[in-house]
Amino acid sequence: MELTTEQISRYDRDGYVVFPELFSTQEVAILSGEVDRVSKIDSECIFREVENGPAKTIFRMHESDGATASPAFHAACRTPRVLGAARQVLGDNALYMHHSKVNVKSAIQGSAWPWHQDFGAWNLDGIAAPNLTTMVVLLDDATEFNGCLYLLPGSHREGRHDPYFDESTAYKLWAVGPSRMRDMIARYPDPVPLTGKAGTAAIFHCNNLHASGHNLSAQDRCQVYFCFNTVANRPADVENPRPDYVRSQNWRPMQLGDDDGVLNSASVPA
């Protein structure tokens, strides 16, 4: 996929671009099946809302090794639609994946994610510059009722805000405080809900402020996040680094794969 000049300008202005139904129904079914398979595994890469409960977050499905490895996810993040778009917005062909994750909001009780910037944590990982981008892919229809992602247009242009450590979710994260968010929301266009059919995707800047609410619906809601960094911007050494599944040390440049890679992966043993 080749982004247009208008799409790149929109990314620079708003901090994100949306691609309606970027993945087909068949591709979504394959990826969803892999999430279901991997979610049953006992691994340090899987976080749950409650002990022995459903998976909340699954890391590292994009690699070719490890307990949570998935051929379909390995292929999906290397398609021209995903890796090609990340290369364009970052202006660099030498990219690696800082981490990938699947967030699942279980029906009725799926909890919220507070307002945050991804670079709030990634800077603490030892990454100096905000030269990262994330492609999110919806594996279920996303609505405001089922806890869709919200993006604050243009918020990336102010750079990184000092975060606080929020412990309200199953996977703890560095978030932006309420007073700062009240100020930001007052000064920027209204937050935009990322809604759409399964297969819809969006690419967003690592300093774009985003959050999501509770899933009040009767169906689970699942989304995939592929987080790309330039090899030149890989993390420096830090004291007590986070685990590899969230702060990857696989800094080899990713190679573009086949755009039919997800469909072809269905015949590849997991």
C-alpha cells in the first residue's frame, strides 16, 4: 500500500490516519482464531483481568519463536499494508517492532485504558526520539458502546508529557494526568472515536494522546497493535529494562512480506 500525499499530510497534522476495512473478512477470521488459540496458553506474555480469567493483553505474537508466536501475526505485520505504511510515515525503511500486543475487552466487564501517550513509556525504555508509530487493526466491529479507542487530533505536536504510573488496569501503564488532559481536550478538536467494521485499521504517532472506555456490550472486543521503531532509534541501555516481549531486542530490520501472507499462513503449522 502506498500512502497518498494527502494521507501523509493528515498524519503529520492530526497524528493518525484511518484505513476502513484494510483487512478482509477472511484475514480477520484467521487472526481472530490465532488470538483464541494463543489466549489459552500460560505465558508471561499474557495478562489477564483476573487470575485464570480471559486474556486482557497478549504480547509478542508477531515473532517466529516463543510461546505466543503466530505465523498469521508474523505475516500481518510484514504486509505492505502495514510495514509499508509505517515506513512511509517514519521516512525510513529500516524498522523493527518495539513490541506488538493484542488488547481484548471482555463483554460487560472489559475495563478502560486511561489517556496516555505510548512514548510516555517508550522514552523510559531508553528510546531517545519519538520516531515511532503504531498500526492498530480492529478484529471486531468497534463502537463507542463496546469501548472503542479515542484519539485526540493534533495532540502529538506538543511532544511528550511527563506521565504518572497508573495501576488501575490489568497491565499497568504510564498515563497522562487528569489536569493535563482537561487542558489538552479544551484546546484541541474533540477526541475522535476509532469506530468501524472488523478489519479497519489506523496508524498513529507515538505522542498522540489516546484512551478507551469500558466495554458495556455483550460481545468481546479485540484489537491488534503493531508498534514500529526505526533501527537507528533503538533503545539505549537502561537500569532494570522491561522484558523483551514489551521492549524488544530484536533490532534486525523487518523485511516486506507477501500481501497474501495472512491467508497463506493458514496452511503453516503454528
